[in-house]
Amino acid sequence: MAEDFGRWLDDFKSKINIVDVVGRYVPLNAKGGRMWACCPFHHEKTPSFCVSEDRNSYYCFGCHVGGDAINFVMEIEHTDFMGSLKILADMYGESIPEFSKSNNGEASRKQYKDRLYELMRATANYYHSNLMSEQGEKAREYWFSRGVDSGTITNFGLGYSLGYNQLVAYLRSLGYREKEMVDAGVVEFKDNKYFDALAGRVIVPIVNNLRQVVAFGGRVTQKDKLPKYKNTKETIIFDKSSELFGQNNVKKLQMQEKVSSIIMVEGYMDVIALYQAGIKNAMASMGTALTDKQAKLIKRYVDKVIICYDGDGAGKKATVRGLDILYKVGLDVNVMSLPEGLDPDEYIKKYGKESYMEMMMNALPLFEFKLKALAEEFDLENAEGKGKYAVEAMKVLKELGNPAQIEAYMPIVVELTGISKDILYQQYSQTEVPVKLQPKTIKRKASVYDEAVRYVLFALYGGVEDLKYHEDITAYLTNPYHIQLYDTLRVNGLDYLTLDDLAKMEDENPEVREILQAGSQVSDERAKAYFEDCINKIKKTSKTRKLEALSKAIDSEEDEEVRQLLYNQYVQLAKSNSKKQ
């Protein structure tokens, strides 16, 4: 039951020492009764990252990130809530109980997933051993012919499937059952026989951000054999829409140096080629259009993404589809276009790293690319085509809303159409945009902050239909009952629990009744707009409280050096707040 997990989580949190956890990742120094370090989440020379053992929390006065040990591990390991819990549980020799979901056969869902991860690791080792064996000589020749060297083969754990049923026999020898092989996706069952799903192909392991093998990609070595590429099926440990190929390498790179951007490419061969050329900050969506989940995953690593899909028509269409998804999660999006219909793998081999880096430096900002890509859909050699393009271009600029940006992009449309800026601005002013509903003002007995948090929790438990919101709000919560309910949401997945599950926790959590009450006061028509308003109120209150906490800390601080540091951060935070308001 979800409430049982909540009790276990509260008990486990009480065992965690934030200083011990943070100290495993960054060196801490005691000063003024606190522990300090240079922030691991942004580059700085003067330590402004503070760890409080009394509060069992951390906060950076430079970049304003903070939270408990779970949040710290989530940020530094680039993982989700359950991934962080697993890492912490391993640190403290704990096992995570499976309260929230039903058992799967003989073992719980979690235990079964762990079993499949072990099977996938064994399969990856087997494929790699095949490649490096005498029987894998032709497969190695294939990789070498694609320009992949031995070091890259080892780094990516590339492999080879010998044939029809050797994998089945090998996994049986390790004690795995056929059902487990099928559930992991590496074995298929047809005509009353079990066989390797990627038989006869060279193999690329797909690794998640916790360095677990979750799937495999296979490619034929013969030109006339189809399908050329094949991935293992989606399973309980592999959701294609939630994974990105190469993220484990980016995570490793980020621990060594500052990674300011990620290059998004279309396939794993592009990532491999770029990596071998020394460009290690690339990820791939494995041939599918980008999803919201993948965009949010990228946002965990960087604020800027350079999207570089194949230079052919299909690649350009995939580029356009992915742009808005990336932009929507707050990423700074740039687009690089490759000539001659080449993909990144082909381009890097033909023209080299320096040329590719030059192309990347000339990547177009999102809206410039959208305007120029849109122009290709119209005949700009005649007046009708120019007029139609101008109308659609103004709709693109309407998305910006910022007068300075609109002024900067307008000359592009002028140059492409020859229409004067004055006429284009007239068209812009006539372009309609959806009217946003204003939230209804409701009289509340509780504080505005408490009511806002209650409605947010109501919405996240399914109270607002088709709500898609996955930003972590832990840092904005202060009430332990709210934290408990939100932690329960995170462990089950933000799309899993419903209002029925929330109602079942009413007896042990007094805030449940208030949350359900808060939700009943807002109409369905106004729900999403009101939710956004509540999120903004929570964030604004959190910033105000941080300023108040800093003020108190300055007044009580005796160490002059620390006092000055806190004062500088107070001034910086106050300025940043005033700019945003």
C-alpha cells in the first residue's frame, strides 16, 4: 500500500546523514558551524554550497538549488526519485520494499526487474565475448569497415549474436528461465521454439543513466538483408520513449568537466562516430521522434541542446517535430543542418571533426530555423507564395511574445519575402493567439501558499485531466504531510496514482481532506490555468522564504567570512527576484 511505503520512507530518511552522502561526491570543509564546498552543480571559485547536518539538507547560495539527500543524489547522478532511493539504499545496506505495486509471479516487481537487469548484463557480456572470439572475426571486420576502432568497441560494449539459439542455451546454463529471456526482450518464441531476437546481427547495448543494460540494438552486416536495424522490444525495464542512447557516456563526461550542451542525433551509429572523433556529448533518440520524457531527461543534464538529425527530407521533418518538445521544457534549442543528405556518422568520416565542430558553431537558433524551414514549403518566387509564407511566419513569431526577439527575427522574413517591416507588423498584430483562462479567485482560510500546494497535489493525483507536469517540486514543500504525499507520488510515478489512492490515505494524513476540498472548488474549464497559477505562487513564496532565512542566518552568524558570504548571496538573490517580478 502507498501509505505503508510512506511510513517506510520517513523511517529511512531519518537514517540518512546528509553530510555523509554529500561527502562521497565533493570534499566538505567546516566553517562557521556549517559544512561548505564548491557547488557540484555549477562552476565557482568561492564555496557557496552549504550542507546543514541539523536540517539534513543542502543549499547553494550561488545557483539556489537545494533539498534533502534524495534530491542531491537525483541531481548529481542525473536519475529519478527511485534511482536515487536505490543508490541511497545501497549506501546504507537497505532494501527498498515493494509496497506500491503488486507482485509479479514468484517475486515482487522490483525483484523481478533486478533479475532482468542481471540477465541483460550477462547477455551483453556474452555478445561482446562473441565479437572478440574467433567466430566473431567477420563481425569485427564489419565494425572496422564502419570506422569503429577497438577502443570504441570496448567502450560501448559492442557485440555479435552468433546465431539462432546459442544465446538461449547460454542463458539456460546460467539458470535463467525462458520466460525471463522473453520478458527481457532478448529472446522470442515462435513456431514452438525459443530463439535469439537479434540472431546473426552485430549488437549495440542500450544503457540507462544508472549504467544498466536495458535493451539491445542489432544491425545486419549484409546490405541486402532487411530490416537493417532492429531493437529488442519494449519491456518492464525498457521504455523507448524514456531512454536516450549515449546518456551514460554524457553522465561520465559531466563528472570530468563542464558539459554546456548536448548534441541530439538520430541513431546510435551517429553517437558512436562522434564519440570516437572526440565529441562525447551526443545522445540519440534511436530513430524515433523525440518525446516529452526524453526532453525532460535532456534537461537534467544541460540547458542547451543542438539538434542534428540526418540531412535528408525525413531527417529535417524529424527535426521540426522535436523542436517544440525541447523548447517546451525550457531548453535553449539550436539546429545544425548537414549538407548532401549526410547523417552525422557519414559527415564526420568524410569531413572530420573540425568541419563538424564548425557546422555546430553555426547552428541556427530555434526560431530562425523554424522560419527558414517554413519558407521551403512555399514558392517564394511569386507574390502569392510570399504572402502565404508571411502569414504563417507571423504565427511563428507570435509564439515568441518578446518584442525584442520579434524585432530581431523580423528582418529574416523581410529578406525572404521582400515585404516591408511595417506591413509585416500589421499582419503580426492581426494574428490571433489562444486566450488564456484566468484562475478564479477563491476565499481561503489557510495561507495562499498552503492552498496552492494543496491544489497542486490534487492535480498531480489525477484531479486535473490530461495534466502533464513532471518538474520536481520537492524544494518548495515544507509541510511534512505534503512531502509524504509527494514522495508517494514520485515512487509510484507521477502518472500512476489517482484520487482514489489519495482518498485511501485520509485516515493517516490530515491534509488529504483539505486537498480534496481544494480541488472541488475549481471548475474543469479553469483547472489547468489555475494549476499553473498555484505553481507560480509556490515558487514565489519559496524565494521569499529563502531571503528571510538568509537574513536570519546573517544576523546570527559570528564568523565574519561566512557572514559576508551570506550577505553577498542575499543581495544576489534579492536582485534576481526583483528582475523576475
